[in-house]
Amino acid sequence: MKRVKIRVFRYNPADGADARYDEFEVEAERWTTVLDALLYIKAHKDHSIALRYSCRMASCGSCGMVINGIPRLACYTKVYELGSDVITCRPLTNFPIIRDLATDFTAFFAKHKSMRPYIINDAVDRIDGREFLQKPEEVEKYLQFSYCIKCGLCYAACPTVATDKRFPGPQALAQMYRYLIDSRDMATDERLKVVDDRHGVWRCHFAGSCSMVCPKGVDPALGIQLLRAYLLGMSRDSKVVAELYRREK
């Protein structure tokens, strides 16, 4: 057991007060997570701290926050593993702050929904009840990207999101590829039109920070590059690529 100092970001846009950090000392065991420490503080030292959490087992993605400068899941981050006696917790960047550590995911989910994250197939309404069978190699193409829990860590780490509010973000683009490459989906052209834009898939600078912080190994940067490769393979149908070719000529 060791004593650590937890610095918690405090800010409420409704009261007009300046943002600040409150400091609390807690005792941590080897198994103590940052979320455990925050909930102890909330229960025993300051009931007013606002944070979001649910499953406590890295499945729901609710407890994302910036911990010692890196977007992480608080329930998945152990105090001992951070190797510091001072732990600073602040809300995810690139998200509007609701209060303290809780952020507004409205725009994030709107961008996710704009990718139409579901199978589009006219035959899905058939009445015989049969499944759409897939070969193992077909499943393998999208399985990795289906592990996304929408925690927003990649979105918070993305420098392009910080500079272009119209950019869908790594989570949305990786999910676009997940459904585009699914053999059951029949809306390839419709999907590509959504991201074939200067503020879409071509806006990514491939910093790779999204994949570095992903707690599920989704590797959204890979999904974006595969999506780009797909569009380049269909360059005649890409309005952005066609414009670049026209300028070169």
C-alpha cells in the first residue's frame, strides 16, 4: 500500500467560475485502479465530483479521461502501473465539458451515426429467417474493428479532430471501414460518398495517436488507411482523388 495524491480537474460551465484542480490523498493497493481512487474520494471526501462510469471492467467505455496526460479508461488503469505518486485526472480533450470529468458525447455519437453503422442489405427483411453465412476469412476482415466500445479515447487523442470540427474522427472512420468491408453489406457506393471528402478520410494526417490509446486494440489508424486504400483502388469514383489528378495534369 502507498499514499498517492490525486489531482482532479474541477470546472462547471454553469457557475462561471474558473477551472481548477483539487488535490486529495488516498491509499492505494496494487490492485487499486484510478476509478477506485476517484470513487473513494467521491464517497468519503467530496461528494460533488462529477465523473462517468458504469461497468468497471473496460467494456462500456464510460470512464474515459486524461490520466497523467494520456487518454485512458480509469477502470483499466492501475495506480501502481502509472509509476507516480501524483496522478492528474482531467476530462477528455476534444469534447465539451459538462462538469469536472464528465464530457458531452453528443457530437461524437452524431459522427458515429453519420457512418450508418449497421448492415445495409435489401435482403435483410426476407421472411425465411435464414442467416447470412460468412466464411472465416470474411469475418477476419472486420472482426478487429468490431471490438470498438466507443469510449472516445481515440477521438480525444486525435490532433486532426482538434483542428477540424467537421472531421468525423478515427472512431467513426474505422467503423465505416468495418461495415464497408463486411461481405453482408450492399451499400459500398453509398458509404464511400460519406467519407470521400476533404474533411473526411483524406483529412487524417496519420499521427497514429488514436491507435496508441485504444484499450481494445482496434487500431483505428489501420482502418483509416485501409479505407483510403479502398478509395484509391476506385480512384475513378473518388471526387477528391479525381481533383488531385486533374491538378497534376
